[in-house]
Amino acid sequence: MDDLPGTPASLWAETAPPTDYPALDRDITVDVAVLGGGIAGLTTALLLARSGTSVVVLDAGRVGRGVSGYSTAKVTSLHSLTYADLVSGRGEQHARVYGEANEAGLATIARYTRELAIDCDFRRRPNFTYTEEEQKVDQVREEAEAAAGVGLPSSFVQGQIGLPWEVNGAVRFEEQAEFHPTKYLVGIAQAVRGAGGQIYEGTRAVAVDDGEQCKVRAENGREVRAGHVIVATHFPFLDRSGFFARIHAERSYVLAVRIRGQVPQGMYIDTAGHSLRSQPAPGGGELLLVGGASHKVGQADEAEHYRHLERYARERFDVESIDYRWSTQDNIPLDKVPYVGKLAPFSKRVLVATGFRKWGYANGTAAAIILADAVKGSEHPWASTFDSSRLGPPSAAASFVKENANVGRRFVQDRLKRGSASAVPPGEGAIVREGLHQAAVHRDDNGDLHALSARCTHMGCIVQWNTAERSWDCPCHGSRFATDGRVLQGPAVAPLEPRKLRGPDSEPVPE
Ligand SMILES: Cc1cc2nc3c(=O)[nH]c(=O)nc-3n(C[C@H](O)[C@H](O)[C@H](O)COP(=O)(O)OP(=O)(O)OC[C@H]3O[C@@H](n4cnc5c(N)ncnc54)[C@H](O)[C@@H]3O)c2cc1C
Ligand code: FES
């Protein structure tokens, strides 16, 4: 991993003002508890606080520095290829609502940026989904037509689209945008406080009791009593409605690159998943953000995915330097539409927003609008399109079966792996088996071994070593753990337990 390019840090998390909201240190009662201070949670909190509702936001880490602080940060209603599938899968009306909700999400971000004077590099840009594959041109043309057909600012174009190469075909959306997401969210958090809301960081919610008066329990033992609870923790850590089988977590990668020559001015994604956009560099000039190389969490050699992006960038551009690299993951729903609404069909007061499919800024803002209305007791006209309890069309049911089979396979395959603690090189990790038990063993740069239980505390799959981020990642639902066992990302809420080693190079003691 030492040969990977760039500083391993998100440009967004690194260059936004820090936040230092305190941890929750007493029990409190509010109208609404929002769990998670990303785009979905903070926007919901702001909408509610501004309407006179008493709100608290609890974040396990720092606001705006979860997934929302590690993306490519395009704010758009053009989501790769979506509308043709939505029209054929769920019908024209749902496709129309999806587009309208996302355009409204984009407009809301533009409005808050202006009204609250948030300095977040917000710029209007055209957004393109293009193809270099002749056999995909018809699909791209259909997408442009389907999007235009449901009222979106879409056209089909060919040839030059502002890249140093010509494309076979592209969908072009006008008046889309890009921004600095963490600066934006730090500004939204300030506005939540300004409107009377409370924010606590370093406060992980571990349990929620549903009822007339909901109860949220934090890891440190503190409690929040609330009329409603919004679970906006990215992957919901509570599953009362089969989310674990309806979303899967995919990881993707970003490089911030300085190039010689003109940096492309639009926003782009190709049908192979490579993403491009420009961004003002911290020291002046423009950076090119090169993203993509997705895979299911815990099911790849992660470092190789960074290398793929580096090769792609160098083949296409005259690269002067690679300044930053980062990666994160998002939840992919069965039918391309996020799940927004009740956490479970019988749950009246616990609501959720998840499954943004790597298009979370406009979608997450639209989700917040739906959730704020639900708390106030009215059903937003978009609500049924995003209904959190839907299973979806037959094609989605097939994906459901495939996802479950994948998780099932992981439960079995991962228990058959074998490794040796003494063979783990510095900076690396491996799963070591002793009888029926397994340990996640990492050797640090000083040569010391650290052993943890390899069993994910969520539902017991065996974690895998992430070769790029030096973490333990779960292939089943995407939980991630640090080398000391801390939870980096849910749905897990409990750390991996330490395991004792008999000696510096010996096998771990069985569970
Ligand atoms: C590589 C990549 C690129 C992307 N690029 C784009 C893009 O260009 N445009 C776009 O629209 N979308 C993009 N996305 C998707 C977008 O970033 C996400 O959909 C969105 O940020 C998710 O927001 P969120 O609020 O759901 O989650 P988050 O931003 O992760 O917020 C959840 C918060 O909850 C906190 N939390 C977690 N568990 C708990 C708990 N138990 N208790 C309390 N707090 C908790 C976390 O600390 C976190 O701050 C991209 C995604 C990836 C993977
Ligand atoms: S994330 Fe579900 S078992 Fe690990």
C-alpha cells in the first residue's frame, strides 16, 4: 500500500473548518432525535429546527465527515443511467417524481448555500453520462429521452463534450452543480444550532425503543427521549424491515490530480463507472477529481482499485501530481431508488433514509424534505416513490435473492480460510484460523501483532483485511473496523473484541 499515490486523506474532510461539538453528557428530551450528521440527517434537522421543532443531532464521529465527506460531490439529478430503467421498472410517474425530487434537492442546496452564505465552492456545471462503447450508445440515447420525457433538462449529444477525447454518445443535463460537501455541511450544522437545534458529536446511538415516546440509547449510557427518531446513520444500524437484504454496500475510490493543460469544466461519468469533475485546489489552480473502480465492500484487493484509477488518470491526462486519495462506500438499493420513510411498517415514529446509490446529495436533501413532512404528520407527494417498505418489481426481487445468496456464501466461504499470524508482513493483516475459530491479525509498522475476533459484531460474518485503508471490512453488509477494533462504519455498533496472542509470533488463542 505504500506505493499508492497521494496523501491518504479526503480533500473535503481535510480542508473544511473543524467542528468540536461536545459529546452528549446528560439525558435530554426533544421533539425529534436525528441520528447521523451527514447530508440526510443535517438537512432534516435544519428543516425541522426552522419550523420550530426541538431537534437534537447525534453523530458517532464528526458532522459532515462520514460518507458525505468522502465523495466526488456532484449535486445533480442525472445519476448515471437511471430514468429509462425507472420508467420501465416502476412506471413513468415514479420516474417523474424521482427526477422532480432530485431537482428540488439540488435547488434546496443552491438556496441554502446562498441564503446562509456558505462558502462551499458551489458552481453550476453541466453533467454528462457518456459512453465510449458503441454497443451502449442506444442505451445512453434511451436514457436521455426517458429523462427528457419526465421533464428533466436532458439532451442526447455526441462527439466533443469538453473532454480531451470524443465520445460515442452522452446524456447532457443543464444547470447541475458541484460543491465542497464538508464546508456545506459544517455551514448547515451551524444553521441548525442557529435555529435552536442541539448537536452532539462523538456520540454513537446503539439502541432505539419505538413507542409514543421513543428512547435512544447512546454508547456512553446517555438517553434521548423523543417524539420521533430519524435514523440517518448511512447504513441503518437497526433493521426492523429487512434493509440488510435490500441494500448492499459498494466502495469506490477518488484521486485528486493536478494535470498539465485545461481541466475539463463539466461533470462526467462513463458507462464503465469512471467519474471526473474539477475542483478549486487549496493552494490555487484546479484539481481534477478522478473517481470510480467500485466493488462490494470486503470483496476485493482495495489497493488494486486505487492503482486502476491511477492508470486510468495517467492514460487519459498529462498528470503532474496526485495530491490526495480517498475512498468510501454507499448503499445500493434493489431498484435504484432510496428508501425513505418508516423504519418498519408497524413503526410510526422511527423513520429512515438510506440507499442513495452514490447519488446522495440531491437524493439526501429530497429525503430530508419527505422526512420533515412525515414528522409534522403530512405525507409528502414524493413519499410513495421512495416508500421504505417496498420490495420493488420482479427484477428487484431477483436482485434480492442474489444479494442474500452472496451474504450466505460469505458466511460459509469465509469460515474455510486459513492463514498464519507469523506470515503477516508489517502494515498488513490476515485472517488466521485455529480449529473452528478465526482471528483478524494485523502487524503494525513496528512489527507488533494485534489480534481481534474476526467475527463482525453485526451478524457474525468474517471480516476481511482492506489492503488500502488498513481496516477490517465486513463483506456481508459493509461494517468497517479499525485495527484496534473500533467501529469505523455501521451497521455494526459494537467493536471487534481483542484476542490474546500466546507470543509475538504465535497463533491467536481460540474464541
Ligand atoms: C466514492 C463515492 C463518491 C460519491 N460521489 C457522489 C456524488 O458525486 N454525488 C452524490 O450525490 N453522491 C455521491 N456519493 C454518495 C453520497 O456521498 C452519499 O450517498 C451520502 O453522502 C450519504 O449521506 P448520509 O447522510 O446518508 O450518510 P453520512 O454522510 O455517512 O452520514 C451519516 C452519519 O451518521 C453517523 N453515524 C453512523 N452510525 C451512527 C450511530 N450509530 N449513531 C450516531 N451517528 C452515527 C456517521 O458518523 C455519519 O456522520 C458518493 C459515494 C461514494 C461512495
Ligand atoms: S455488516 Fe452485517 S455481518 Fe458484518
